[in-house]
Amino acid sequence: MSETHAAIDALIKAHKVILFMKGNKQMPQCGFSARSIEALTGIGVDFETVDVLSDPAIRQGIKDFSNWPTIPQLYVNQEFIGGCDIITQMHGSGELHGLLGVSYTPPTAPKITLTDTFVTAIKSAMEDAPGGGMPRLQVSPRFEYGFGMSQEAAGDFQVAANGLTILVDPASAERADGITLDFRVGEQGGIIIDNPNEPPSVRRIDVHGYKAMRDLGEPHHLFDVRTEAETELAHIDSGTFLDAASMKSLLALDESETIVLYCHHGIRSMPAAAQLIEKGFRKVYSLDGGIDAWSIHIDTTVPRY
């Protein structure tokens, strides 16, 4: 046995679940590796990864060792399982859960709400889409969203809502349950996603998106996290300076209310927004570029400083 094969054999024997991949758990370096990481992470088991890009000998050696031409490669209990397609298929069927000793509940079709504006926009886009197919929604374990047109695949759910049918793959079904899809028209428009399953995090909104929010009359609360001296130099209409009194009023709001925070350049508003997330608020936005970007791109009457 060569030195490289001996090293690979030792790694496989040392770890119950090990994935030879491009990159690592935190930063996969190819789509196939990313999909494999998502499957394992979604199951919730501990596993080890080996970055084949950092060692050319391992990169070729694992292919020879497994007699398998591609990366990634998964081993469980020293048994070679397969590559990305096999990992994905076994994850979708529940077979991978069983192999890893994790209980599996077959997914059910998610409930999805589609607004009239969304349905109109998607049906219009479908008329011009080459190749046909159906609309597809994907939600990754990190709640990254994909929406496009594709053919139906085995196991897909056909979810009908408001006169439109959308494909949802089994792996996305639970994360998509209860989601609302809306559409904002205009130059800065696009699909708007409201997913109650998504862990709360600070949302960033640029000044054009925020102007659209105001123009459409979308209910929200605007707070200024700058110093009092800065508010005397310039401010955005309808905003409230965030002092002790207004903070008390803010914290009394329902946690589902939409809150937008702004500062000078969008730097101070991010940690302030993160603090509100920690207190349980779910829809907190930080205005990218702050009042300076607002003055440059939206309202030039607002003084710059």
C-alpha cells in the first residue's frame, strides 16, 4: 500500500462519517461538494471533511482508493457510499438517515402563499421562458433561495396556490412550509420572500429598495441610530431618533413588526439591528449606505456631512 493510500485508509478508519470534498464544511469549493454538505448537515450528524484541493496526492489518491472518478466521496463506517448524486438520492429517500442512525419522517407537501402580484409576474415570465418547464422553488439548509424554471423530477411536490403550480423538491419541503412569495414591480423590484422557518437575521436593504417600501406604503418603523448632533445636521423624514425613550417604545412593539434602522454610512446600524434580532424581532433591516446614500441617490435635499 502506498503512503497516500495508507493515509487515506487511516482517515477513513478514524472517522465514522467522512467526506472527501473540494473545500470544507464552511466553504465548499464546488456545487457538488456544497450539495453533499447540505445533505449531511440537514440530517444533523457529526462528520469529518477532507479538502482534496489542499493535497494533490489525496485528490488523485482517493479516486484510485475508491475506484470512483469524481469528488466528493462519502464513507460511513469505513464503507464507501458514493458521490454527490448518490448522497442526494439517499438523503431524499431517507436511506441516508437510516444508514446514519437518524430517524426519518417522509416530507409532506408544503403550504405556500402566492400573492396576486407574484402570480401575474411569474405567469408573464413563463410565456417568454425558453424550453418550457414549471416554476421551481428551492430552499437550502442555510435558507438560500432558488427560483426558476425546470422539468419535474422524481419525488417533487406539485404545490398549487392562487392559480399557479410550483415544484418543490423533498429536501426543500419542510423549509418552504408556510412561505409567502410576493413580487415588487419596478427597477429595484423582484421576488420578496417571507419565510417563518428562516432563523431571524439582519436584513440589508439599499436606498432604492427602501424608497420602494415607502412608496408602496408598506407598514414599518424607521429609527435613526446616529448621535443627536448628527440628527440636527440631516435626517430622513418620518424617522425617529433612537434614544432611551424611543427604545422603550421600540421594544414594546410586536416582534413581527418591520423595523428599519439607519445611520451615516450603514455601519452603526448593523450591530444595532443585530441587537434587536437577539431580543426576538424577526424583520429588522439595516439601510445600506445610510443617510449619505439616501442623500446621493434618493433625496438630494437632505444635506451631506
